[in-house]
Amino acid sequence: MSTYRLSLHTFDKDAILNLSMFLKEVWKLKKAIIIATIAILGLIVLIKSGILDSLLLFVLVGAVPGTNYSIPSTFMLLAIMSVIWLLVFRIAAIEALNSTKSKRSTKRRTEHVKRMPKRRYSQI
């Protein structure tokens, strides 16, 4: 066990590492609390201002806010289905790209290791 001597106090190296890990976890928690608070405040603002109500009326009924015009239900159904399809397609495409990149990097790494001299890896 190694210790450090600072002025009148002796500090244990493991205790310092544990404290730093604890502080990192506290910072992550603080960050999550700040993000959650901002999200809740934003939601409260949207509810109180009426923006959320008009958005829900537009999506569910097709009523354009501030006018007497209403979009037909078949068009709203097609629009919502298109948005959902695009979101699912985007998520699937991103996952496919990530999978391709990881396979490509693994293949490059194995080819690189094969090209390296054997004596470097035999000592490890």
C-alpha cells in the first residue's frame, strides 16, 4: 500500500482513487438531474402555453392551429405512417452502418496484426 504525505495528513492512494471515482459518479448524477430538470421545465412551459395542446390537436384531429381548416384524416394517417417509417428506417440504417464499421475495423486490425512481425507478439 502506498501513501502520500502532505503537510500534516497522510493520504492513502486507494482512498484518493476511490474519492475521484466517487466524484465522477456524483458529476454524472448531477448532469442527469440537470438534464431531467430542464426537460421537465420545458414540458411545463409547453403545457402552460398551449403549444402542446395545439400540436396534439394537429396530430390527432388534423386541425391546423389558428385557422378553421382541418386536414383530411387519410392524409394525416399517411403522414404519420410515413414519419414512423422514416424514423424506423433511419434507426435501422444507423445500426447497419455501425455494424459495417465495426466489422471493417476488426478486419483491418486482424490484417494489420498478420502483417506485423511475430516476435513482437510472442513476448507479450
